[in-house]
Amino acid sequence: MLENTESLLPVAPDHQKLRAYCVGLDDESLDELQRLLSTLGVEVAGRILMSKRSVHPGTYMGKGKLDELKQLMDAHLAHAAVIDVDLSPNQLRNLEKEVGKPVLDRQGVIIEIFSRHARTKESKTQVELAKLQYLLPRLMHFWTHFERQRGGGIGNKGMGEKQIEVDRRLVKNRMSILRGRLVDIAKERQIQRSSRKEVLKVALVGYTNAGKSTLLNSLTESRVLAEDKLFATLDASVRALDPDCHPPIVAIDTVGFINRLPHGLVASFRSTLEELHEADLLLHVVDASSPAAREQMDVTEKVLEELGVGGKPKIVVLNKMDCLPDGGARVRARTLSPGAERISALYREDVRRLRDQVLEYFRSHLEVYEVVIPYAESKMHAMIHAHGSVEISREIEKGMFYRVRMAEGWAKKLGLVKFRL
């Protein structure tokens, strides 16, 4: 049975750095695949651009392209081929047989990155389940691959059909256990969310490596892991936006999106992504310096729609403006989303301006209430100040009069009456 620590990537001989040849349908997507492979430490030996018309149902590539790929891989000493689409188990197996070297598809690359970046018990469980869902129909293909990782030779007989059936049962049993764990994790998350139910929440969303974690750190003056890598963040991080803000507001970092994110990963990370349903406001963070910024924005919007949160109030934040040269590039960035906030998460003044905009959004969307609290009710006075923004307070005969902006949930708890003009 395969171990969940085993890599989906093939192993290069004699401890060499793995070199891969990439195949895809368009340059922009291949550029992204190259960045994905770089995150895994894989060197790209070259690339082949295919036409959609030449896609073969059995091997994905027609005979002419297959011959070209084999020649180029030999010429550039490539150890493996990586195809920039999601291949069926049969295509994966047939293609590897034709090429004579290991083959991996886009889905496998993304799952491997998630697997390496998982840090917490929750994300490790989520990624392991997605990995097994990916492997289950492909076990026959990955036989020799994992045998080589364990030290078996290519000429060895292999596991055999009976062993595959045993492995399939073991994988299914393991998946059942992991699903049970995720149910328990989802319950724990629900408890955590319920404790924040009356707290205002702004969630950072966007394409992977758009700078969400860096922006969260700047907005909240915290130290969430922020690296210049794809999918550096897999866990939702929650931080207070401003400790002096009343009512309190928390900022939530979320896992980044990517074009053609494997469905298994979306399903496994559903409890993490549930944070978006609880958010009152979304900050859609965009890497304005990316040549594919428009496409990345569209992918994020599509995923938000699929998750059922596309209609949430949002502020578009064009990040990494400091990486753009003056002139035409900055003009083009403005056209991405007219009215968007253009910032660098590294510039304090930009971050302060964005924080003020978020605070003003919440202030303007809170209802105004009035209440008179007897002087002896010290606990009530404290709660008014802790959970509301006091606009007017004055002493009257019966106690202290307050006009306050507050979230509806807390207002109901405290018995406040809406202010009418």
C-alpha cells in the first residue's frame, strides 16, 4: 500500500534534479505550469505547444507530437513529461507507455504542491483525502512509480493484480477514515465560527500568490506565513483587524485559487472555505503586476460563484503596484477594475488607506440604535463600548443615554431600539 508521504513526482536517477518537459495548449497556462513546477523544485527542460485540434482521445497527443516529445526529451535529458491538462487514467497510462518515461498531469502537480505545503492536522487531512481520490482510479499507473521510490527496479515483476485490489480496498478504507476526521474538523470549525458569530468579518480572497498573506500581516500587524510561492497558505488564519476598533472586526486569510483547481481539493477544503460564507465583506486581492491578472480575476470570481458567495459585498484590491513601472503598465492596471484600491501591501500608507476604507464600510453599514442604561448597570455600559461604536453619549436623569452603531445580533441581545430620523 502506498504511503501518504510518497511523492506523486517521479524520482530522477542518481540524485539529480528532476527535469521535466511540458506540453500544453497555450503559452500563458504553460507559464503558470512552469511556476508550479518551480515551486516543487523541478527544472523545466522545455515545452511543446499543441493545437486543440490535434488532441487524441487515447494518448492526448497524436503520433507526430509524441515522436517530437520523445526526441526533445532525449535531446534535453528530461526525466519526465508534464501535461498541462487533467488526463484520464487511461490517457496517463497510454501516454507513459508511448513516451517510455514517467508522465504527470496538471492535477497531480497541484495536489503535490498542496501535499508539501500542508502544515496543520486539518490541511494534512484535507490534502491526503484529495490525493487518495486522485490516486484511486490511477493505481495501476502509479505502481512502478511508487515501486521505484521504494527502491524496486524497472525490470521487476511488480505488485500484480491481487495486490492492486488489496491496495484499492486499503485506499477506500483510508478515505473513509479521513472523511470521518473531516466531519469532526468541520464540527470544530463550526464551534469556532459560532464563537465569532457576532464579530464582523472581512475575508481576503484571490488567486494564489496574489499577496493575501502579506496584506493580512500588514493590515493586522501580525506574522502569518507569507512566502513568494504558489499555495504557501492552506489554512484559514484569523486576526483582529484593529484591536482598538469597536465593534471588533477580524480579517481572515484563505487558501488561494488557481485555474482548474482539482475538484477533490475544493471538496476537501470545503470546511476551510466555509469561512467565506460567514464573511460580511470580501477583499478580492489581485496581483496587478501579473500579465494574466484579468484571467486570474475571472478565475477567482468563478470559484466564488461556485462556492455560493459571488454576491457578497467586495472591495477589489490591486496589489503589488510597486512592481509595475510608471507609464503604460500602470494605466493598464487601472482598467482591470475601475474604482479598485491600488496598493502595495509593503507600503504602510497604502495599507492604512485600505484599512480605513474597510472600517468605513462597516461603520456605514451598521444600524444606529438608541438606549438608556441605568448608571448601576456597569456591565451593560461596558458591552455597549465593547461591541458598538458610540456616536452620542450623555447623562440624563434615568441613566446614560447612548446613540450607537452596532451589529444587529448584539443590538438584539442588549435590547437596543433602532434610531429613527
